[in-house]
Amino acid sequence: MSDVLIQDDVREHLIKQPEVILEDHDMMRALIAANERAMGNNVVDLRGIAMERLEERLDRLEDTHRSVIAAAYENLAGMNTIHRAILRMLDHKDFEDFLKSLGTDIRDILRVDCVRLVLETEEENPDSPAIQKLGDVLVTAQPGFIDSYIGHGPYAGGPAVTLRQVQEQDARLYGDTGYWVRSESLIRLDFGEGCSAGMLVMGAEDPHMFKPGQGTDLLGFFGGVFERTMRRWLA
């Protein structure tokens, strides 16, 4: 077999810039494979084995790096979304407009399909004109409903924010929304001493929008601002 010669211009370029070969993974693999073939089957190239293992570690490191960067961007995007929703929430000076915005503008900013504010009360009739005037966003329930729906009381060691997937949506919360809720975020609200319990519910058709294991810091922050805003209205 005749020798294969490298063209003079290619050879000169590689001599001047050898890092071109070193930085090309495919070319380095080809050179190592050619070197192993030249040595024969009875010779083990430890350097080649070491390089393969280092290359595998480098690939894993690059995958981890990409995952960290993606998570950082996702967290930043989520923080910007929560900040926009809070600023929109603070714009309102009328309680009725505030609640209506919760089910429209703020819902759209948060990219969920429906939002519900649950207030426990023994006195209010859900069919009363005062409640009907506030639209579908406000849901009244008997005391104990929130603990029962979340599955634990406020002092049972559970989190203030519960994320979970839904098999059958609760008609008391979602009613005839036109959406098929498959995941939800439940934020327990504390309106202060002497006030009834409250809960902010965000529902989504996407079953992966809210699920256990996801971070809840941003939603907890949103819930903290929301309950402080509500305290102003309730006062």
C-alpha cells in the first residue's frame, strides 16, 4: 500500500497551529485508534485508556454544566414572572378590581389556567349578591375545608406551599371553568389574628406544571406578599 501524503498547505497549517488537532475530539479519537492499530492487538495503550476515561468525565462535566446553566435561567425567568405578578397585584386600589385581576391579568402573567382565593367563613352565603359580584375567583367554604383539602393542618409540620398533581379536579374550587385541571399549587394564607383561614389555589391543565419536588420559594414569596395585601383589604 502506498503512503498517503498530507497536502503541503494542510501540513504547514497543522504545524503552525497544532492545537487545531488537540481541540478536535473526533480527530483525536481517530489518531488514538490509528496508533492502537499500528501497535497491534498484543499491546495495551494505557494512555489511550486514560484519555477515554478523561473524555467521558469531561462529557459528564459538560452535561452537568449545561444543566446548572439551564436551571439558573429557569430560576431567573420564574423570579421575573413572580415580580411582574406582584407589581400588577399592587397596582389596584379597589378590592373588586383586585380580585378580578387575580383571575385575569395575574393569572396570565403566572401562566396558569385558573386562580382561586378560598376563604373560610360560617356566615357568608356563596349565592349572596356580594359574593356573586366578586366573580368566580372568590370561593367561600366552611371552617376546616382548607385543612381537609390540603391534607394537613397548619401546625402539622407541612409546608406553606403544596404542589401536587390532580386526578379529579374539585368542583367546589374549579366549578365549570372549561379547563381540565391536572396539577395545582396550594398556598396557605394567614390573615392575622381574628381572621378566617385562607388559601390561594393555582390550577393548570399541564400535569407537570406543579408537582412534588419542585422549588416553592418563589411561590411562598408571592403568597407572603398576597396575604399582606389581603390584610390591608380585610382591615
